Amino acid sequence: MKERLTRLKSIRKLIKNYRIESQEALLGYLQKEGFEVTQATLSRDLKLLKVGKVSDGHNGYVYTLPGEDERQESEQIFIQDFLRGYISIDFSGNMVVIRTFPGHAPVVSAALDSLSFEEVLGTLAGDNCVFAALREGVTGMQFMASLKLKMPELDE
């Protein structure tokens, strides 16, 4: 099965290029592109991409992507959530440990997931700690460089 980020890119492309009225139609397009995806996974993907439905001007609705302004605004909110909640970041091998204030780990983890860093396979949050698994071959230093590009105000 193709990776999640590739699937998300395909969903964006399909919504931009086709008049898609339902999840079933979108599932059909994705299957034609070689993706094996369930309706539940597609629903989560649409939520993550902040896909909405707007009137087509006749009697139906079609899927739309948020505007660039909305995407940048959402990204800034995730960055603020991350910066408010984290205390420190350390790494070893392909594992990153992010210490947070008590109760902030789920928010920091969700922010990291939502910012869609290519380097990150996934995150796991406790109460005051987030574990992020990095892709094969990605170092903690490379991840930190990417994180600082997106969050210049990040303190080490």
C-alpha cells in the first residue's frame, strides 16, 4: 500500500482536478490510482486536509480544499500549540523525545502530526512526553533542522 503522504497528495490533486460529490466517488478515483483505503481512513484524511463541501450551484455539493490563507492560519495554530507545550527535545538514532508540560503531550503530538513533517513516521503521546519515530536514514539533527525551518522561534 502506498504511503499516507502520497495518498494525501493524490487526494488534493483529485479534488482540484475532478468534480467529486461523495466519498464513494473519491474512493473510486483512489483505487484507480492504486490505493487500498477504507472509508474510515478516507474520512480521517479529509478531516486532516480540512476538506469541505460547497454548493455546486445546482442541487448538489462538491468537495473543496481550504484556501492557502486558511492552511497557513491552521499551520500557525499548530506551531503555537507546539511551542506553548514543549519543554525540551532530544534524540537518539531514529527516536525523538519531546518533553512537555504536564497534560500538553497530546496537543504537541497532534501539532507535530498535523504539520506533516516528511521525516516523521508517527508520534506517540503520554502525559508529559512525546515520542516521534523518524523515517529510516533520517537523523535527529536533520529533523531538528526541518523543525527550526518551520519554527524559527524554537529554543533548544
